[in-house]
Amino acid sequence: MRNSVKKAVFPVGGMGTRFLPATKALPKEMLPIVDKPLIQYAVEEAASAGIEEFIFVTGRGKTAIEDHFDQSSELVNLLRKRNKSNELNNIINSMPKPGAVAYTRQQEPLGLGHAIWCARNLIGEDTFAVLLADDIFMSKKSCLKQMIDQYDGTGGMVAVEEIEGEEISSYGVLDVDYKELKKIKIKGLVEKPIFKEAPSKYAVVGRYILTPKIFEYLDKQIKGTGDEIQLTDALSWTAKHEDYFGLKIEGERFDCGSKVGYLRANIAFAIDRDDLSNDILNYLRTFI
Ligand code: UTP
């Protein structure tokens, strides 16, 4: 059993129906924010937080993700010939080390909990991170790094955001045991509660540090909200057996699983880039 977090799971088996027709043949996780696919933001965040093994839970129609993290010799040769050293370095640096990536398939998209369960043999007895590519963060310190810096090597942790109003019903929500500064001890969790019944304002967002204990619940294949095998239910059970904490994340999160969140992320990340900022801001000013 290893308590330092060196493995990460990237569940990318979902259908991405909110982005049809774009996602009919293209994986949602390959949609770009400016010029980089969502999944690459997540992989870079994991690598910079110390992750060494990258486990993708894919599904049908997701081979573009495997190709993206593979070497394209033709492209490398072409960029070399044209002296495009920046682009060449970007391509080379974005590739995980040989043997660091593993792929397994979720044969049917039965829910996020089921996707994580599909990685159980690759996880074994290790504590592991989960990153949902849909959520990307703009922050001084990356979301996963904030979590790993606060993680004491026992139990698990989820990233949380305080959500005001009825929007809380779109999330997995914490039932709070007690709070200590940025950390919130979890008593339980509820998936997509009715607004008036939400146990708190703390919503789980797409980063997790999990223990293999969670597979004991997921092994039972119990369906929850939306007739899906929910990670939230598995977390709620695990938090009753081990210490699980929510960590309030500093920075801005973009929910790129929704159209508005995705478009906002493109604008914010473009404005953050020296080569694009002026042009984008000038264009946006024409609307005001
Ligand atoms: P979402 O809940 O956003 O579902 O999944 P989705 O299918 O991707 O998108 P919509 O709602 O139809 O538009 C959150 C993350 O969990 C993964 C998705 O790929 C996404 O990264 N996921 C979801 C799976 O890997 N398998 C599943 O069965 C469900």
C-alpha cells in the first residue's frame, strides 16, 4: 500500500451529450480551450503535482485521446524541417514518458463510479487521484497540488466549491461533520439533492484523492441517481469508514461540461495569453 499519490485516473468514458453534434465523433475531452484539449490541461496538472502513472478509462469513440498522447513522427519531422521549435517543444513536452500511461475501457457508460471501478486492477492497493477533464481551474497553485499539499497520507480528499442558490442541485454535496480552516470533515454526501434538502453549500468539483477502500462499495455495482453508478454514493459510504475531507479550492473553476462554462473558459484563458489578450479584449469591447 502506498499513501503518496503517484497514480491518477482520468475517466473519459462519458458520451458528452451536452456538446452534440461536436461530440458525435470527437471525444468531449478533446475539445480545446484556446489551442489545448481539455484532457491535456488535466494531464499537465497531474504531472506537475507529482503524478507518475496516468490511467485513462476510455470508451467507444475515444481513440483520439490515445493518439493525442502518442508520438506522431510525421508531425515531429515536419515541425523540425520547418524550424518550428516552439510547436515542436510543446508537442514533445506534452507526451507522458513511455510506459507511464495505461488505458482501460469502460464498455458501457454506466456512470462515473463505474468508470473509476473499471480502473481497480490498475490501482491495486495505492491511494490515487481522479481528475475530471471537464473542470479546469485558473489558479496560482493547481487544484490537485493544493490538495496534495494538504493531504496527510491517510483517508481521502475531495475538491469543493461553495455554491449559492439552486445550482447546488447539479452537484454532489457534502454533509458536513466539522470544519477546520479550509478543510471540511465529511460525514456523508448526497448526489444532486433537491435545493431545499441540500445538506450544505459545499459542492464536490472534479478532483479527488481516493483510497482503494472505495472499491469495496463500487464492487456492489449499486445504481443511484439517474440510474447511474455514482461516485458520490461510493464516497459517502467510504467516508463512514475512513477520514475523508473536502478542501476549499482557491482560484476560478470553469465547468467545461456546460456550454457557458466552456465558452467562459475559452475567453478567460485567451485573455490570460500574451499573444491573444489585446485582440480578444478589443473584440469583446465592441459588445459593450
Ligand atoms: P458527465 O457527468 O459530464 O457526463 O461526466 P458526460 O457523459 O461526459 O457528459 P453529458 O452530461 O452527456 O454531456 C463527467 C466525467 O465522467 C466521465 C466523463 O467522460 C467526464 O469526464 N464519465 C461519465 C465516464 O467516464 N463514464 C461514465 O459512465 C460517465
